[in-house]
Amino acid sequence: MMQITRCLLCAAGLACCLAFAGAQARPDAAKVVDDGIVIEDVTLISPERPAPLPHAAVVIRNGKIAEIGTSLVAGPHAQRIDGRHRFLIPGLIDTHVHVGDVAPLDDDAIAAHPDLLEAYRAQLPRAFLAFGFTTLVDLNLAPDTLSWFNRAPVHPTLYHCGPAVRVIGGYTAQRIPKDAAAANRINIVYQSSQAKDWPAALDPRDYTPARAADRVVAAGGICLKTFVEPGFGGVFHWPVPTAETLDALRAETRRRGLVFVIHANAVESWQAAIGAHADVIAHGLWHWPGDRMSATPPAEARDTIAAAVRAGIWVQPTLQVIYGEGSIFDASLLDDPRLAESLPRSVIAYLKGSEGQAVRRAMADEYRQAFAKVLGPSVDPATAMSIGPARVTATLRLMLADNVKLLFGTDTPAGEGIGNPPGLNGRMEMGHWAEAGVPLPRILRAATLDNAVAFGLAKDLGTIEVGKRADLLLLRADPLKTIAAYDAIDTVFVNGTVIARTSLLPAN
């Protein structure tokens, strides 16, 4: 009898243990969600949280994050996504792109092979998504960009600054416009200091800072960008906006609730941007007085970075745009397997072929001549080209030490050549940040919440919170432990739409 009693007690104990284990796997208080999309048992990583949330469930309805918890389970009518051994983060934001530019293809290639442009544009939105970028901000919107970009079956959400504001003869406005249509397209602003160069056919009253801001607002811009670019460290000599013009533009952005963005990459340009109370400096710092072959930032650069900290200005370091220029002399990127995840096969074939090689040779010759003019004929161009990446990395480390407010932006696709491909450029930028010593949590925050805050988008973007847009990434590795996690994107969510990454690649 005692043996039977002991067996019954053992059985009861075993039943209790099994019941406890079941409760651990599926709590008694679990809420069954029988509609929408339910991402179950995932580690949620969001920059506003002090720590990741393991075993989380995230519910998506109507393109929004509807519920978050640790006791939510999918019912039979919900779309269940298994998040076990996965990490869920907000979709990445790149706040410095130029999606209307076609850097890998020169004008002659487009004229001779219009199918290449068609293929490139068809893949470009998918390439950004494939590398995790669900939101973009175009800082200088080309006239037809929105029409073709937003027609793509899947694409990131594209915000923009409208047409950037320029001065006559300045950077990207070297050709003086002949009529109002051309002047409006490049958003020229009148400066009395340039009165002698002003086209007679244009009424200066139509080109005030206020009218320039009008054109940005009419285009639907959330920001206004202008250029303080005197000529890439002395290679060129271009006029720039005066302090009065910058002050007037600053006043207009405040009046209209626009983010004020200034292109600057030299000490004097940064100082002008700081003096104008810019919200964002759209580049790192890699030009300064003194020895052109020195990669060590001088006191002027250090003091300017410190001044940006005191002014509370956000900065986009944009390392990869400088690293990417090296492709003019080194075409090894064409053999990087990741390039096939960014560009269509036909475009890569063109770039590897005789026509693409001829274009690169001609471009390299132009750069050799420019370097010889500025640095002398004895300086090796490839060596000279390596100074820029060393400088921009050194100043990023100074910004990190001084706690500059960093934003993630890539300037994609920038400049000339093959060095800044869509989507992949952002992944390479992240790698350069990590190599420079930026902590992984800060990289994630810069590419999500901080970008959303700086550009006034935090109501909808940047974190995984109830009510925000369901732009998310499901990763197979932890982005707080390895930068390689961004190579392990499994699924992309755009406005709640579930997209397998493999379906975004050019082969598919």
C-alpha cells in the first residue's frame, strides 16, 4: 500500500512538473491573437530600450505595430512568423541619398544602352531594402525621381529636401541657367555679391531665400539643403553662400518647420555651417589647411569639431563616399559577391566589359591630372587617394571622443564610378564606423532613432513601439554583438508587408 501511495505521489509530482514546463512555454495568461501578423518568440532590440527584450511577440495590423508583449501567441487565423533564434530591429534609415543619380553609369552608357538605366532603376529600390534600408531621405531631389521610384512594386519610403539651394557658379551650379525653368530646377538663390554674374533674364526678386524655400515646400520637402563647397580642398575655386544668405535660409527653415542641412567637408565649411546654426552637417571633415598628404587632424579641425558639439549640430560622417572614390584606381569591388546583391547582372557585365573599363581609364586619367596640378607630378595618385579615407576616419574618432551627435547617411550613389552602389554602400558605411571604433549600439541608434529624431520622423519611425509604422528587420544574428548581423537579414517588413530578403536580389 505504501509503495502504491509513493507511486501516486511520484506521478502527481511528475504531472506538476510537466504542467509547470508547459506554463513556461505557453503561460496560462497568454493572449491569443487571431488576426494580423504575429512575430513570435523573437529577441526585440530597439534603441529606446535599455536592454533587449527576449521571447517577445510583436503584432502587426494595417501596417502598424499594434501590440508588443511576452505572452502573446498567434491564433489559427493570424499570420505567424517564427522568431526563434532571431533578432527584430527597426528598419534602417539612410538620411543622405541621391536616388536620382546614376553613378555607376556615365551619360554615354545610358545613351548607348537605355536598357541599363531601366534595369538599374528597377533594382535600386530593392537593393536598398535588401540591405535593410526601409526609409531614405534624398537631400537633392532630381525632377523625375518620385515618379519612377514610387512606381516600383516594393520600395523604401522616400522623404526628401526638394531641390537643393545653390548659388550662381557654385558647386553643382557651374553652368549659369539661361531661363527661369533652368534656374528653378536647380533652385538658384540671388546674392548681391554676385550681381555682375547674374543672368539678365532672371528677376532677382524671384530668387530670394524665401522663394528658394517656397520651391522646397512646393516639392514636398521635409528639409532644405544648401552647399558650402569651395572646391574640394583647393582643387577648384567656387563661390559659396554668404553668411547673410545662410542666415536668411536658416530663418526660412525655422519659419516653415524644415530641417536645415548644409553640405560641408572642410574646416571653413564646417565653421560656416556652425555659424548658420545648421541642424545637420551633411558630411564628415576631411579638408583642412596645411600638408595635403597628412592624415593627422590639426588643431583647427579639432577646434571645429568641438564647436559643432557645443552647437548641438548633427553630423553625417559619410566615410564610404570617400573610401568609394578609391574604386577609380581599384576596381576590385566588381569581384565582391555582395555587388551582385545590389546591381543587376546586366549593369555588372557592362562595368566589367570593354566599355566600362574604358570609362574607368578615362576617369583615372582625369584624376591623375587633377592630382598632378594640386600635388605635383611626383605624387602617386593612388597614395593621394588613400589620404581621404584616413582623414575622415581620424576625424570620426575625434567626433566619437567628443560625443558629436552622429547620424547615419551614405551619400549614395555619390561621385563618379562604381564605388558607392545602392544598399551595399550602407553596409560598407556601417563597417567603416565599426572599424573606427563606434560602438555597435550607437551604430544601430544612428541608423534608426537618431535619424528619425533629427529629421522629424520619430512619430512614425526609428523604434519598435505600438503605433509606429511596421518597418522592421528580422536578423539571424545579434547586431549588438557583431556588425556581421547586417549580413544576416532574413526578412524585411515595409509598412507591414512581409518580404523575404532573397526575393529582393537581382537574380529574383
